[in-house]
Amino acid sequence: MCSLALLLTACGNDTVSFSTQEDSRRQALENAEYNARHWRDKNAENYKILMRGDSTISSRCAQGDGWATIDLKNDDKPNIELKCSTVSGTIGCLTKTDFQGRKYAKQDGQCNKEIPYPLPKIQK
């Protein structure tokens, strides 16, 4: 068991550099955008994709929570908010309402240590 001093320094205080965080953000955005394009092509063709990304990626959580928020915009239709996986092409994207009704919603905003790091690239 770690003492308080060690807990703050050596026990579980793994951090990554800013550059590594940026690499994770980049891969998460790329993966989420791939999923959003796939969802849009099947469900909402004339919408623009506006990426918001995974805001939980940090120096202590380089893998994030596994979810990026995406806004689909169309001047003539209601906006659509999606939650898109940053690591899984098979999960893809869910509408915000559908997402909130699934077990995935518990992962949102929490560092998800089950996600592989570095983030895998979704194969296209």
C-alpha cells in the first residue's frame, strides 16, 4: 500500500506529454469522424458534420472515455446530436437519445481504462 506522499508521486500518477495527448485527440477525432460519416450517409445525407471530440482526453487519461460528441447541421432541418465511438467502427454512432438509454452512457465523461492505448485506427 502506498503512503500519501508516494500516492501523489509514484503510485498511479502516470501522465503523458502534451504531444501524446494531441496524438490521442487526433486519432479519436479521425475515428469518430469516420463513424459520423458512415452514420450520416445512411441516415441524414445533406447534413454537415461538426466535430466536438472527446473532452476527457488528458495527461492522465490519454485514451479518454471512448466517445466524441458530433453535431450534424442542416439549415432546413433540425440539428442532430450524435455520440460516436472513438475506438470502434462496429459500435459507430448513436443519436444522443439512443445513447442515453444504453450502458455506454455511464462511460461518458469518465476515463475508460478498458479502451486500448494508444487508440487503434478504425480500418476503412
